[in-house]
Amino acid sequence: MKFTGRMLAIAVAAVLFVGLTELCAGWIHPRPPVRFGRFRERRRRAPWPQPFGVVRFAEEGVLIGLVTLAGRKVLRLRL
Amino acid sequence: MPSRLRVVFWLDVSLLLSVCALETVPFTGLVIHEWLGLAVAAMVVAHLLLSWTWIASTTGRLMAARAGRTRVNYFLNLTLFACMTAVIFSGVLISQEAIPALTMRKAGEMDADLRWTFVHDRLSDVVLILAGLHLAINWTWSVAAARTVWGRR
């Protein structure tokens, strides 16, 4: 896999998505801060699914994708 | 198509989706979160058993020369296993729904033992990162398996 400008654009879009989600999570569910964003979100333990949860699920997928992308880049360079 | 490959591939896809779902409690709610967490424990055991040939052979030749990538992969997997075990164990200890239902005991106060909650939350973040790296190092296999599974449909 060659790292191109398009992949960089995807990575930037993913980071923006995660950042905006964090911001929105803070606005929609204002709570006393535990850490920030995703950590604060996890402290709320409602028994059943929440409306905003699907966005958080997508965010976790994007985060894993970003780590995978970075991991592949590092592995290609180092190993 | 070998049925074993199909089983391994769909098990891995289920594990990946489950890890994403487990990382965010609001998506599933606490009840599904806890039962899914227990299911993931079983899936991890199945994943290890299906990869046992690789684990056994790699353990044997871990110190062999020119095995840099294999060594990194092995220790990455070992760390992921340790973190996953700790997350599941701490999850069982702070369980409010699944474990009390299984043991017929009243759930303890969630914030009573903040240390286990802290361990559970922080290590689940580490698991997310390690899962991404695990996918990265096995990317070639994953793509080849996906092509095999979907290619003959």
C-alpha cells in the first residue's frame, strides 16, 4: 500500500471526525469532567442504548482504522 | 473455500466489531455491554485456539535470528492478550448486570471500587490501540482472507 495524498486526506478527515465527535459529546451530555471527551462519555452507564451511541461506535471504528494505518506505515518503515 | 478459513475470518470480524461496540457503552447500553463482554471472552479463547499452531511454532523459534517482525508480532499479541484478560477480569469485578444475574447476587456499587473501574477504562483504551496494531501487522492475511471469503460467492 502506497501512502498518497488521498490517504493523508482520509486520515485528516478521520481525525476531524473524532475531534468533532468529542466536542459534540461534551455539548450534548455536559457532565462534570473526569478526564475529557471519550473518557467522560464512558463514565455514563445507562442500561440501554443511547441515541448518540452509534456515532461513538463509528468513532471507535475510525480510531482503530487510524491506528491500523499508522501501524502499517511504521511496520513498513521498521520491519 | 476452506470452512476453517471462513470460521476464522468471521470470528475475527465479529471480534473487531465487538471491540468497537464494547469501547462505547452508550452504543449498547450497560446490559448488552456486559453480556457482549462475556461473549468476547469466549471469542478470544476460540481465536487463540484457532491460532494455536502459529502460537506454538512461533514460541519455539522466537529467538531465532532474523525474526524481527515475528518477534514484534508475538510480543504485541502477548500484550494484547494480557490487556484483554485484565479488561475482562476487571469488567467481571465491576459488573452491574450480567454477573449479578448469573450469580444471583446483588450488584455492588459501581463506584465502590474505583480502582477496578479505572483499570477497566484505561486498559480498554490500550486494547483499542493494540487491536489496531494487531490488525496492521496481520493486514496482508486479513485482505487475502477477505478476498478468499468473498471471491467465490
